[in-house]
Amino acid sequence: MHSFWAVFKREFKSYFTTPLAYVFLVIFLFFSGHMTFRQGFFEARQADMRAFFANLPLLFVFMVPATAMRLWAEERKVGSIELLLTLPITVTQAVLGKFFAAWLFLAIALVLTFPMVITVCYLGEPDIGLIITGYLGSLLMAGGFLAIGGFFSAVSKNQVISFVLSVVACAVLVFAGMPTTLNYVSTFLPAGLVSAIENMSFQTHFESVQKGVLEFKDLSYFALLIGGWLAASTIILDERKGC
């Protein structure tokens, strides 16, 4: 546990030792606000955050891989990964330490969107329960994207390649649940396979949580997704450690 916290604190502090973290936060807050209010937020005359949460999957497709691409690719590029993996620490502890540090950073980015909550509360009487579950779903989705990005960062030492592969993988898992995608694939695939594709999508499970419905299938989807990609990252790094 001590080794985990050492990696966690080291990684989390590294986000704020350079201006990149602050640039990321500014860009995220700008685009999350812009994408929310440009879609007729005030014209709808309804005090809720549906527009904000509806745009998060598309925003996360690019923003989360940008955070994840440096997790292991940078370590491999500068050669510090060999030093890290020779310390008295397991690969699993290192993977979890880096993951939770990055996840906390993304959680801070979400918390900083609180002015939107204040705005909708000022304009009306929104359902606070829906806002809370919406943020919970957003945090789980960010964790899923981050686990995927961490895996591709472990695979490649080039941050750009890691970013591109992560964006593609995350985009596939988002767009697989879009109505247009499902309508298209239903023209040549059986209904059972279409349903399977829909259940594999971030979009499907995120929308369910966003509606205030906390079902076991949705929570287990994110838990298995995060756990599976983290396990894959551990296997890749463990193999490299043995080389």
C-alpha cells in the first residue's frame, strides 16, 4: 500500500509541475461550457444539465486520451520506466497508482464545472438527484476512457500514436451506441448482434445512469471495463519488465 501511495502522489503532483495541466483544465472548461450553451440552453427554458452531460462523451473522446497518453509513453521515452519497475513495487501497484492519480485529476476537472450547477439552480429548480447521477456517470465514463488510454500508452512509447489509438478506441465505443449507428448496422446484422453492440457502448450505459437509474448492469459494465483494461496494461508492462 505504501508503494501505491508513493506512485499516486508522485504522479498527481507531476500534473501541476508544468503548465500543461492548467491548459488542459482551461480547454476542458471552455469547450464544456461552449458546447452546452451553444445548443439553445436558454431557449429551452428548462433548468437542467442534459445538454452538458449529452456533450461529455464526445468531449471525453479527445480530452481523456490527451491526459492518458503521457502515463507510460513518457516514462518509456525518457527511460525512467526501467527505474520505476526495478523499485520494490509491483507492476499492479504502479498501474493503479498512475490510474487513480489521473482519475483524480479528471475528477477535479469535473468539479470545476460547478458554475453550471449554480447557473441551473439560479434559473430554476433542477432535479439535484439527476445532476448527481449525471456526474457519477461522467466520472465512471472518464475512468473507462482513462483505462483504455493507459493501455495504449503502455503499448507505445510515442505519445502521439498512443493518443490516436486511444481516440479511435474510445470513439468506437461511443459511436457504437448512437441511434444512427445502430440503425445502420441493423440493416445487415441480426437483432441479437445489434443488441450486443449497443450493450458494449459507453453511450448506452452513460445515458442510463444520466437518467438517474443506477442499475447493476451499468455499474458492472464500467467496473469490468476499467478492470479489464487495467489488467491488460499490467500484463503488457509485466512482460516488458521481464525483458
